[in-house]
Amino acid sequence: MRVAAVQFAVGQDVSANLASCLRMIDQAAAERADLVVLPEFCNHLSWYDDRDHARRMACRPGDAFLTAIAERAASLKIHIKINVTLARDDGRTTGTNLLFDPAGTLAGQSDKQTLMGSENDHLHRGTENGPVMATAFGTVGMYACMEGVAPEVARGLALRGAEVLLNSLNSFATDEASLHIPVRAAENRVWVVAANKVGPLLPADKLGAISAGLKVPPEWLHGAGESQIVAPDGTVVAKGPRTGEAVVVADIDPALARDKRRPDGTDRFTARRGPVYAPIGRPPQDPVRPQAAESLHAAVVRATDDLGRGVRDALAAGARLLVLPELQEPWVAPALRELLQDTDAVAVTSVLEDGAHAGLVVSGTGVIGRQLQLHPVARLGDRVGRHGDGLATFDLPWGRLAVVVGDDAIYPEVFRLAAIAGADVVAVPFTPSEAWELDLGLPERAAENRLNVVAAAPLEHPSAFYALSPDFTLWTAWEGPFTGRISHPVVTAVEPGARVATAVLAPAQSRNKLVSRGTDLLDGRPWQLVGALTR
């Protein structure tokens, strides 16, 4: 099938916005698109005086705006996915995704479950999961903007069988296009078609004053564009420009999303451990945890042929957390104990132990913590038959540590568990087998949970540090210039062949998860609606 994501500007004139929608749909149809995805809040700029104003400007089922969209779907014989604010008969006003089929019939709808910033003042959150809809070309699920900055909604749709995910955005954040959009394709092995806006996201007559108040250049308060179509391996097959209207078109094969196998043959969905993820579906609680340090020097140590030198070099650089690659020989843990004596540093690695793949936390006194790999994996064969039943955390002088072992690193649920348990830093001894793991997966785990992450892979692979920046959200003053990247971590890459590398993490920054006023990255998750994840 051929799909299109269209990007354009939306203002406060509803009639003009409808005309823009129809014009862009026609342009996509001229490119022979079978399915067209439009941005979020197509009917009106997401700026209101109050909740009553938002309701007055919202669409109604069957009104002239939505009827025109339905009729255009029928006349062109295509699918159209649009997002609008919708005034419901029960008094709620929702941000709603609507899919019209080639007959002009409403095939399905879903309400936004996670609201961003001032949306909380004007809209009501969705109270049920959106449908996965069968079409002539495959199964489709829908979500919108902030729902894609956290893992639960897209994950739930994929687990319920969606092969193509349709994302409508109203965002100035440039890390949507570079991270949050493509990672949902890669981690779920599905197609993603995402349409963002361009042009001002605030009223033109207020843009200057708001820009001055936020100390953000006005051009950064425009829609970030870069609408895109992403393949199940995370490859962006088509992408629009950063500014200006565009029709982004690609031919896709939805059936490719049915293959969930890793390179070693492990089915990433069959291997999931739903009951282990149960805390994700519980009401948020504030964990009791130790004070977190403002900074922490960490090291990746891969000089196992000269372990003593590697550890001494890391300690000399000030490292208090050392992470080694996975699957070390049994002698490594005792050697680390000797090397770490008379220091407050700890090292993390993993070994095969008693039929399990076990992560170890080692100090100068010996092994002080263990974390078994949670998920079965084909590459370890019959050497591993025992798995963990939960994620442990370890309190250290600089904050709380979690260890994610081996292939557990591809599962967003595991890092969610770490964040729920109050972790500040996650150590990941692993071996990547797909490019997206380091390029998209681990930076997203840091971003969506506000976690510092240290990933150590064998010497022939890249490794990386993902540290949290204090420049996060528009609701706190930035220390540096505004970059448009709202939650993307600071990445320190470790090239293949580098035996020791260091970076500075920020454990205390993990305590701030408020991405916008009223929107918490962790506590704002739709915990009541994650049954597909925890079954």
C-alpha cells in the first residue's frame, strides 16, 4: 500500500483549517496514497482561553468539518486519519483520532490518554483503549503526540495486533523526529506513519510575548515538521522537511510487521513476561529512596585482557560506577573485588551462574547484588533455564542503581520498572544485535523515564552513556541555549575498540520527570489501561 503523512500549519480559523486539511488530502491523493495521516488538532490551534472556549471550538460528531473529511475519503476512495478536539455528548471534550474508510464511514476512534501541559486545562483524558482496526491492507492502530513520548500506548496497540501505527503530532520538539517517532516502530516491529505540524503553535499575536517570557526564540515555538514513515526495523524510509508544507509518501508492506523475531530467532513478543511488568499497571506511588548526587563519574571498562589496568584507569579518572560487558568469566568478579578494595566504587557485569544469566554488582567487599535476566533468549541456548521474576534496585552513596541484563535491554517495560522503583542510574551489560538498540532504544529508555543509562558491550561493538540534562521542558529555565530537544539525553558514544571510556551522569536529574505543567513522564502513564502489557 502507499501511505502519506501531510504536514501543514493550523490557526484559529476553523473554516480555513478545514480548507487546509482538504487541500493537503487532495495533494496526497494525487500522489496515489491509499492512506493519509494528518497532524494533531487539525480543527483549531491548541490555545484556548478556558475549558468552555475549547468546547465551543471543538468538532461534534457529524458536523460540517468531519462530514467534509468523510466525504473526501469517500470521493477519493482512501483512508483518512485525522485528529481533532471533539465535544462529546457526556460533557467531555477530548483530543480524538478518527479513521475514515474509503466509503466515508467512521472505521474507528480513540481519545488521547496522556495530555501535555495546558491540554490538561482544556481537555479530558481518554478512558479506554483505542481499537485495532482491520483494513484491506492490514491492521491499524492510532495514537497522538504525547502518547508516543512514553511507551505504553504504542506498545499496547502492537501487542493487540496493529501492524501500522498512525501518529498525529502537534509538537515543536525536534526529538520527536529523531527519537520518539522511530523508536516506536523499532521496539514493536511495526510501521509508523507520523504527521506533525509546521508554523506557529501559538497565536501569532501572542508569539512575541510568549517567546520573550520563555526566553526561547519564536521560531522554536513552531511545529517541528519532519513528518515521517518508519519501517519495522526503525529505518526512516521517508521524511519531510523541518519547515514548510509537505506530503511525505512511501510504499509499505504491512505484513513485514508480523515477524517479531530477533536475529537469533527469539520472538520478542512471545518472550515477554507480562506478570513481571505488573507494577506498570498500579497507581503511581512516590518511592522512598536515598538522596541522589548531582553528578556521578561512570566508566565503561572493556579491557578484560588487562582488567587491572582498565579498572585502575577508570578509578584514576574518578569513576565510582564501572560497567563491564556481559558474560564475563567467573574469575572476573573476585578480581573486581580485589581491585575495588579501599574505594567506594562499584562495578557491574554479568556471568552465567547456576543456569541463569546473572547481573552482578561488585564492590570492594564482594558481590553485593544480583539481577537475573528476565527474558528467555535463543542465543544462550540451554545454558540458561532460570530467569528472574522482578527487577531489583541497589542503594549506593550517590543514589539508586538498577541493572538490566543482556537482552532485557530491548524491553521498554524493564526500564519502566526501574523508574517506578526509583532508580536514578541503570547499568546495562549486554551485546546489541540490532542497530536500533543503541541508536534509538537506549536513548529512548533514558528519555521516556528520565534515567541515566550506561551501556557496555563487548570491545568489537559500540557502547554509550546516556546522561540526563538539566535543560528539560519549557517550564524551567535552561542553562544553555534552547535546542528544541525536550527530553533527549546527552549521549557520549564509545567507539568499538575503546577499552576504557568515562562520562559524567546526573543522578539527581532523574527525580524531575515533569515534562510540562501537569504532565509527568512516569506518573502520567495510563496505568489503568495497560492490560495488554501486563497479561
